[in-house]
Amino acid sequence: MTRDVPVVPSPPVPPGTDPGEWTENLSDPADYSGAAPDRSRERLVPGPPGVVLARFREILLRTDELDWVDKTLAGLSQRMLWRDEQTEASIALVRFQRGAGIPERHSHAANQFMFCLRGRYTYLPTGLTLTPGTFYWNPKGCLHGPTRAEEETVLLEIYDGPHYPTQPRWYSDPTDAR
């Protein structure tokens, strides 16, 4: 096992729960990252050469307690909640400052789903605007954008696989395209 990954102590056994069941009530081995896995990785197990897998327990995140991490595209930050390193599927909160957005027409290598929590986020060519409570699905391979946040906007963004077929020009750091 070559990666240095954090583990957390097992939480106390809940009243009325069999201690043996509690000890073994962990996920199948997986390679997850993000805030939720980092707070629930209890046991490391060897995976394929060079890969550390882990077993996880359920966890509740208070997303307002997580830091926003800036991306290399000005005005964009995220809180990565969950990511499957094998499939590249992910769930994140993304925040666009007013006036920020994706500068070019592009497509994704997976389905993209977004739920608007706050703000107004517009797809400029079509005028499609996400507002609080709206759900957006952009099917894999469908060209869309550019976009602009009409005001500070927070979106729950889910990908069921990799984000982009290649690294977009607007990111100078390849990890931002994940």
C-alpha cells in the first residue's frame, strides 16, 4: 500500500447493536476520496498494485463546516463531497462568484447533473437559467456553454463518470478538471 490515506477511529457501538455486527458493518473495499470518505475511512486493505482501498461507514457531513477550495478558473470554488477514484464519478458543491462561469462551449465524458441551491446560473447560448430548486441534466457528450453566474451561485454537481474527455483550456491545474 503506497498512498498515505487517513483513517478514523470506529465510532462507539450504538445502544442495542451487536458489537460484532458493528465492527464488520463497513463497505466493500473501495477507492473513494473527498470530505465524506476522509471522515469515514476506518480500515485500509490492499488493492491492485500501488492502490490502497478502504472500508467505510455511513457519515453525515455538515457542508457549511467544509472549506471552499478555489479552482484555477477565477471565481470558481468547490467542496468535494465524494469521488470514486476508479470510475471518476463525483459529487461536489460548486460555487461561482457573480460574473464567473465556464468560458467556452464544451462537453463532458459522463452525464452531468446539477441542482441549484442558491443564485442564478445561465447557459448563454440557450438562455437556460438555473435558479434555486431547479435540476439540470446535461447528457454525456452534449455540447453546452459558455455559462455565467448572474449572482453568487451554489450548485450541487454530480457526475456519473469522468468530467471531461481532455483537460479544458480554462484550467491550468489538471486536478481541477476532475
